[in-house]
Amino acid sequence: MEIREAIVAFAQSEKIKSGIIWASQAAEMYTGLEESEKNGARKILRTLIAMIAHEIHLCKRAAPHELWIEVDKDLNSAQVMIDSQIVHESIYHLTQALTKITTIGQQSLTRLSDQGLV
């Protein structure tokens, strides 16, 4: 991993982690909503996950890492759960994505640390 790629991967991983945490928390709150509110909540979750997926697609080009593809798959699975109206099941896939993003961030930070940049 080049230094530039490590910087981009670390910065993006932190931003993406935040988005995934927000999406997970929103999915957890979904079960407590009134039935009339659930359709709108699913649309918001879908939009949030689509924005996160867009960031991941940028990362694949700017800071290539084999785990970006796996994160993308996890987000796609979360979308399927949301579209199938079993939103609580999306949390598992979001957690899997979060774990992989954390790995990317840690590897990037280690690379930068090894170079004495952090």
C-alpha cells in the first residue's frame, strides 16, 4: 500500500465507519417505530447505505484494498434485508462491514505509523 493510498484509506475508513454506525443505530430504532413510519424509515436507511456504498466505490479506485469488495457485498446484503422488510437482519451485515472497514483503517494506520507519519 502506497503512502497516499494509506492516507486515503484511513481517512475514508473513519468516515465510512461513522456512516455504518449511524445506519446500524437507525436499523435498531426501526423496530420501535409505528407501522405508518416504517416505510419512510426504510427509504432513509436505503439512502444512507447507498451513500456509504458510493464512498466505498470511490475508495476502490483511490485506495485499492481487497476488503473493499467484501464491504460492498455486506452493504448489498444489508440493502436486500431492508428491501425485504426484515430490517433487523441488516444489522448483522452492517456489523460485518464495520469489522472489515476497521481492518482497513488499522492496516492503513499501521502503514503510516511504520513510515513515521503518525
